[in-house]
Amino acid sequence: MSETPKVLVIDDEEAICELIVAVAESAGFDATSASSPSEIEAAIVGRFDLVVLDLSLGEMDGIEVMSKLGATHRGMPVILVSGADQSLLDTAGRIAEMHKLRVLGTFAKPFSLDVLKTAMLELSQVSEMGIDPTGPKVIIDANLLLQPDYLQLAYQPKVSTRSGEALGVEALVRWRHPEHGDVSPGIFVALIEQEGRTAELLDIVMSMAARDRKRYRALASMPDISINISVLDLDDEELPRRAQKILLEVAPAERWTFEVTETAPITDVAPALSILTRLRIAGFKLSVDDFGTGTSNYERLLVAPFTELKIDRAMVNRLDINAAEPDPMVRSGIDVGHSLQLQVVAEGVESVDQFRMVRDLGCDAAQGYLISPPVAPVQLDVALDDWRRKFEYLS
Ligand code: C2E
Ligand code: MG
Ligand code: MG
């Protein structure tokens, strides 16, 4: 990114804002600040590369701001500061992750300005070099957003925790920028949602998955392919018919799953329930994605005929090998799934320890970088061979 990176500083104390702004400018950022609730409301809809957020903001609180930020700026890097103790800051950090924000650091006041500057410098240098773990932050021309030529699917295996066998793959969309490479869906799916064009994206993704399943042997023999849908798609009466038309030509409905993720609050549950039920009646499987990310609407949706529940990676990440008792949130997520007779999948399994823990807690399946990152269809066989070798050693 050649442009100067932008930081937004949110603190109800103006003097602190000024200090942090000065630190940010010396770290190479363009800095703006917001102190009052009206300033904050207006500022958080803007474009920036980093937010420094104080947790206690007088009339508003930082958690409220996180939820608003997460809704419009998924993947946004944040630094949390607070006068509260470090354990409260750690909890706030986890809440921020549940709102899909990327926490770069948490600082209990009084903190050293040098340490804050170092954290900021790291980010500004990374963005100067154009390296960002969430993919390049490029401005995508709205006309190109849904050009099939720019879109591709990567596939990530989901395996049985008992046998290690692949139970299926998840199709994850990638937007391939001609110069910058793959852009993460965390950035551009939010843009598509803002433009109200999620139905178009879904049609393109379904068509690409059907084409890939026909074209690549590793996918043709896969028991299941899952496709992500946004709750925003659940008001589209035509969806069950289109899904049947596009997908059933290649494989029967029981070999496709729709993963529903709640990227926006569901205002009216009745139509969503009816679309989900119609998809299930047609034979498709249904998965609750990102379970445990702190939204309560799922409770209302859980009466829908789901077949699978995916425990969000923020929860899996919290599993601690040294803890006397497993994290109660993870355990209750697994219990909810099993009491509803759903297959329970742990997402974001990155280490052997995490794999063993989720297996021992009763998760039926696991997905994550330990098993394989999302890969192109031609790389699937190799990725699964590598996994089989790891699994032998694991069990
Ligand atoms: P998701 O459905 O929960 O997908 C899992 C995400 O976690 C993927 O990110 C995957 O690359 C990442 N992941 C998998 N294993 C690990 C791990 O071990 N560690 C870590 N840190 N991450 C892991 P990705 O591909 O960037 O997708 C992000 C989100 O974008 C997806 O979350 C999904 O909600 C959405 N998305 C992806 N494809 C589509 C699509 O076709 N349509 C819609 N509406 N949303 C999509
Ligand atoms: Mg998913
Ligand atoms: Mg997920």
C-alpha cells in the first residue's frame, strides 16, 4: 500500500487522544481522533487501517464500538487501551475477535508510549510493504467485484477426529487481484453485502463449485462440499430452486452443505427459517457457522433443521493445554450441538494439542491449518496425503 496508512484514535479524554495521535504520526500514520459519542458514531464509518480504542468512553463503551466496527470493517486491526486491569483487557480482546476485528495489542493504562509506537510501526511497515496476513487492502472497483474472471474458490478439508478421513471440503471464495494477488473474503464479502449483491455472489460461487466438482477428481470423489451463505441470502425465496438447478446437476443434494454465518443481525427470523427448511427438504445439509461468536440470534435460528455446528476458531483458540478444566464455552458449544444431534466441527485447529483437545472433548470433525490451509483443487490430493502422515503420528 503506497498511501499513508490511516489511524483512528477513540478515547473520551481529549488529552489522551492528542498524545496517541502524536505517537501515531511519529510512527508514520495519518491520525484522526474522536472523543464524544456523536464524533465516534460519525468517525467509525470512515476508511482507515488501524483503530486505537479506549474501553471506557463515558456514555458509550468500547464493546459497543467494537460491535459496530466489526459489522462494517471486518478484519480491521485494533489496539485496545484501558485503565482497567489486564484480565478485563484480555476478555475485551476476545470479544473484539468475536466481532471479527484483529487485535494487535492490549495496553493497560498507564502504558509506555514507546511500546505503543513499536506496535504501530510494525503495522505501518507491514502495510508499506504490502504484506498483510489478511491479504492486500486494495480498493476494488465495484464493477469488477463480481466479475467471474476475478473470482476463484479455494477448498479446505474437514476431517473426522476419529479416523482422520476427509468428510468434505469447504469452498472459500478468493478475489484474485491482477497485481496484488488474493484478497481475503473478510474484506470484499463485506463490500458485496453493502452493495446488496450477495445473491449474485452466491450464484457465482455455486456455479464455480459445481464446475470444479465436475472438473477435478479430488472434488468429484469428496463426500461433501460446503458453501457459505450469508443470513442476508435467507430472504431470497428463489434460493432453494436456484440451488437445486445449479448443484444437483453434478451431485445429489446430500453431498452439498450450506454454512450459514450471521454477518448481520437477523431482523425477521420467520423467512430465514422457511428458506432453511426448504433447502433441507430438498435434501441439502445445513451448518451453523462460527458458533460462539457472541450473537444471540442463533438461538432463535437453532430450531431450523441444521445438520452440523461449527465451533468458531476464536473459541478453539482459547483452549489451553495447561488448564485444569477445558474452557466451559467450548464444552457448552459441543453440548448444544450434540443435544440437537448435530455433527460438531472445530474450526481453526492449528496445533496437534488443539486437535487432541477437541477430539477428547467430543468434536466429531476438525478443520484448520494443522490439517490443511484452503488450497486450489489440484493441490487437494497432496494436502490430504500430508495430513494422513501427520494423523498416523497423532493417533
Ligand atoms: P468461515 O466460513 O468461518 O471460513 C473459515 C475461515 O477461517 C477461512 O477464512 C479460512 O481460511 C480460515 N481458517 C481456516 N483454518 C484456519 C486456521 O487454522 N487458523 C486461522 N487463523 N484461520 C483459519 P477466509 O477464507 O478468509 O474466509 C473468511 C470468511 O469469509 C469465511 O469464514 C466466511 O464467513 C466468508 N466467506 C468465504 N467464502 C464465502 C462465500 O463464498 N460467500 C460468503 N457469503 N462468505 C464467504
Ligand atoms: Mg464457513
Ligand atoms: Mg466459520
